Amino acid sequence: MRPQKPFSAFYVSSVGKAIVPRSAIRTLRIYITKQEHSG
């Protein structure tokens, strides 16, 4: 049962970007880059 709230996804993404530290984003980018090269 999920409440239909169109703004929830945008709200969560905005807050998430504000909370996530740059180090985590950098690590995530490195992980994605490794996945692309391995593929």
C-alpha cells in the first residue's frame, strides 16, 4: 500500500542530495565507472 504522492519522489530526491556527502557521491561515481569498464 503506497500513498499516491507525486511530490514525494521529488522531495526525497532533493533531501537526499542535500544530505548525501560529496565523498559518498564520489565513491558512487567510482563504483559506476568500474561497472562500466568491467562490462
